[in-house]
Amino acid sequence: MDKLRITGGRPLNGEVIISGAKNAALPELCATLLTSDPVHLNNVPRLRDVATMRLLLDNMGVQTETHGERGGMSFQAPDTLSPEAPYELVKTMRASVLVLGPLLARFGRAKVSLPGGCAIGSRPVDQHIKGLQAMGAEIVVEHGYMVAQLPQGRSRLKGARIATDMVTVTGTENFLMAAALAEGETVLENAAQEPEIPDLAEMLIAMGAKIEGHGTSKIRIQGVERLHGCTHQVVADRIEAGTFLCAVAATGGDVVLRHGRAEHLDAVIDKLRDAGAQIEVGDGFIRVKASGRMKAQSFRTTEYPGFPTDMQAQFMALNCIATGSSKVTETIFENRFMHVNELVRLGAHIQTDGKVAVIEGIDKLQGATVMATDLRASASLVIAGLVAEGETIVDRIYHLDRGYDQMEAKLRGIGADIERIK
């Protein structure tokens, strides 16, 4: 199992190219199921989750191909493919539920294993099931699978008004894809507004879908009979960009993030500026400069455009070596403080009580061996290792590989003393 060896204490300087967003690429790979025409995606990140999703599509019968150095991939989903997602291929990735809507919309049936993923809290699929049932699907859960089909005599899903009990990103994405081929109008109330949602919608529009209101809490979709192929560029990964911003704020230095989209990171950038980091933004770049210890910042995670839960662990690592105390409240997932015990192993002063963590900033962390428990927790431990005295070993970095495209190589390129141990 691979590990990372980090020797802390080096400031970061130079440029980093931000990769395509994992949380946009995964639903967009699933959207290729909606047509038999070729679909071309550019800027697809090289991630374990993307490789798993591609393997799942291959297993169904989708013809997939990688081309070029810039994350180019092509997909063609024939009419003869098998609309089934087996447990063996989806057990490690919760985003596998995103094949349910497209398969049901185009083929009228689907059998999809209940998904797995990081152990950071329950992510019920009941909202997906309720929404698709409102569109006329018959769905049962049996033997660990969601088995869905259209009623006898129907060839298409039907438009519906769907108001989910909670804001759900993958639910919004599933309904968007399903509604694109449904009969009539679908209205999504309480829709997620994360930047990956309008990016998926723009891809579907390029395929011939009729969508309005994407990027707001109310989306209207007029279903069409068929979609066609397209070429689409995956939006830049705001969480990767935010992770590098926190890393530079923690270590000090001067780094330019190419392809960074500052408008997708307002809440994080505001907190970093309050902490003392200098951040300059422009067309296609974010520049961050930092020196000395930052000032601790309290925050509360919430749905976009609020502070993202996917940045909570990384900012907490920064707070660990900031001046003063801070309070972090996690409102999205109930088990998302598993990195706390590992940060404490590095010397951090953190107390947790339910959904609240209180951090007392200290001068220095001490290197140690720590274990990644989930994707973003692994990033927080890397940041902590970059500022800790001595050597830090981060174990179980397969979590990191699920969502970060060559993170250690990018960090090494801007001055970090970091290497992968096989």
C-alpha cells in the first residue's frame, strides 16, 4: 500500500495547474450513457474514481478511449449495452448511483448496486429513488441492488415536480440527466447549486437538452426524444484549488494556481484573506502569498455557496498552527471529524463535541506516522505534514488518489519535500 513521506518546513513557490473537477467528471462520464453518439470530454482528471467509473462503463459495453496528454476521453454507448452496475465495481465509489437516472431514461430499466465510498457519514439514496418514482419509475431495493424499470406500456419517464427533503448534489445530477429524455417538463425544487451542476447542465445542453435555471435552486428541464454527441471541457476542480490555497497559507510562500476559478471559492477565499493570506484573482488564475502564522478562523460548513464541507479538513489543518482559537461546525456529514485524531497525533490541540471542533492554535506540529481515513482527511494530513517539524508518513493514500490528480508531484514542483513510497 502506497504512503507519502513528507519533511516539513519548506515554503511553497511557483505555479500549479489545477486539474478537472472529480465531482464534475463523474456525472459527465455517466451522461455519456444518454446517447448512442460519440461524446468527447476534455480535462478529465487522472483519478482512481474516474478509472473506476470508466471500468464500470466498459463493463456495461460502452466503448471508451483515452487520447492526448490533456485528459481527453471519448465514449460511445451502443443500444445493446447492459444496464447493470454490479457491486464489485461500485463498492468503493458512491458516485456510481449516478448511472441510475441515465440508464432508466434511455433504456427503460437499470440494476444498480447500492453504492459505497468514504466512511464520512450516511448518504441515503432514498431521495434519488423518490424523485425517479415521481417521474414514473418502478423501483425496488432487493439483495443490495436498486432495480428500476418503466411501467408496462411506457417508453419514457414523464416530467414531474421534484422537491427533495434536503439539498442533494448527486440527486440533482441524477434528475437532470433523467429529465433530459423524459416526456414533458420537470421542475427541480431545492436543487443543489454547486458549480459542478451548471457544468453538467451545459454539457447536456450541448447534447441537445433544454434546461433553464441551472446554478439556482430551481431548475426547469423540457424533455426531448433523443440527445446527440458533443465535446465538453470539464470545469476546474475548486476543491483541489482550495486545498493548494490552504497549503500555501500554512507553509508560507507565493504560488499561482493556473485554471483556478476564484468565483467558485468565494467562501474559502474570504476566510483565507481574513486569516492574513494575500490573494489575487484574475481570468483563469488565483495567486496566493503568505508569510508568518495566519490568524485562526471559525466557520460553519453548509451547501454552496457557503463554506464547503469538502474544504473543512484542510482549513482545520491550517487552524492548527494559526494564532488564536477557532470553532469549526460541520453540518453536512456526521462523521467528518475522523482526521482530528490523526492531527492530534501530530501535536494539534483539538477538542470535539458532536458537530463542533474547537482548535487551539500552536506554534509547531511534530512529524509522526498518520493514517488517512477519507479523501479530504488525507489532504489535511498532507498539509499538516508540510508544516510539521521532521518527517511525517501518511498511510492509506489510496484515499488521496481517489480525488487528487498527482498531488505529490504538483507539491514537489513548488518546493515541497514529499515523495511516494511504494
